[in-house]
Amino acid sequence: MITAERVSVARAELGESPLWDTGVGLRWLDVPGRALHTIGLDGGESVVALPETVSAVEPTTGATLLAVTATGFALLDPDTGALTPFAAAVSQDGVAMNDAAVDPSGRCWAGSAVRDDSFRGALYRLDEHSVTMCEGGLGMSNGIDWSPSGTVMYHVDSAVGELRAHAYDPATGDLGGRRVLRTVPATVGLPDGLTVARDGGVWLAVWGAGQVWRLDPDTGETTEIVAVPTPHPTSCAFGGPDLGTLHVTTARPGGHVYAADVPAVGRLPHRFAGAGR
């Protein structure tokens, strides 16, 4: 077992959406704190206040970030925190957008979550300014990423404890059949955010277990465990000069960012192609 060490001074109520930028360092969010944090390449930390709740950030082909807000998408200036509305997705009471990721062709996928048992959450695909609901009936949509080939999309519904593997067409952005790759029993924890390494291994943050699991992409079996010294890891992302460091965001009673060198190499995140340059 590998143990992650704390690397941030800043502490969030709910840390989320770790994002490695080779020219900047690690960006991450405090969602209820409405803050975009950065751990620079030199280890220095900075924070930018946000005018509203942002649950995820993704890189674009331009200078802005694509931000997922409660109701849709906005362009975020990482230097000032200014948000420019970009596309709406949800308008139902009690439903809010949650985690997101960009596919190999530059589309952004994001899911919504509900705080009751109505399963009104959904998966949305953003192509430039066009938003399409691609799957409904979700409880709490969470981590999203793709296999190295781009032909499998991994997606978590935390409400039912499932990590699912969808057949995926990277040319069209269409979902095919799906299977459950791994179910996390509620007695153990809840699957949350994830990232996929260059070798195809799926690294899954398990809320309540204080761990990140490396899962075999074929069998779903755990092949490596990273222990996080707080019970609520929320998401993870590779970073560092060789992309061999796994960064883990957490929620209270932790709230710091932790990191561990792991026997895997990550990939840089895909960039949203619809925001212009």
C-alpha cells in the first residue's frame, strides 16, 4: 500500500476537480467555498475567489477554463475568477451539475446530481455551444474519463455505488452498451472521482474509505491502493514533470490536497475545443 502525503496548505470544505497544467501546476476547487486554488510548479499557493459555485473545471484550447456551474457551463478567467455564461444544461429544482471531463475529440461531458432518491440526474455532452442529454436516471453523477484508445468511457454513479464502462465512439461522441466494472459496497464507501493512466488502469477515489484504488480495466479488480490520511477523498489526477504523481483532493475533516508517487504514468487532460482561441 502507498501512502499519500499532504501537499497543500490551503484547506477546503469540499475539494474537487484536480487539474494539472504543465505551465502552471495543479489547479483545484473548493466547491462550497467558491474558490479556485493553484499549487504552482514551485510549490507556492494562490487562490482566486469565484462569483458562484463551480463544481468542475476543464482546460480549453484558449486561455480560459471551462467551468461547470450549478446549471450549465461558463468560461472562467483563471486570473480574475470572472465567469462568462456559455451554455445552459439543467433547470430543475433540486438538480445541480457535478463532475465533468473532456473526451479525446474535445467535447465536454458533465453529469448532474440530486440530493433525494428521485434519480433525476443525467449525463450531458457539450459540443461547442450545443448541449445534449445522453443518459438519464442517475442519482449522483461523478467521475468521468476515457480509456487510452478513447473507445471506453468510464462513469460513476455514486448513488448506486457503481463504476460503469460504456462503449464509446470518439468520432461521434455516441454512447454504446455499458457494463458495471466495479460496485463499491456502501459499507466500504462511495466511488467518486477518477482518472485513467496511460496503461489503462482506472484510479478511483473512494469516499468514506480514505483510499484511491487502481482498478484493472478488464476485470475491475483492485491492483493497487493509495491510502489517504483522511476519510473523504473526492477525486484524483496525475501531475508532476513526468506525470507520475497522483494528486488527490479531499473533503472535511480533511480538505487538503494529498499526493503520492505511484507505479503509473498519467496523461494530460484533453482540452475543450468549443471555446475558441
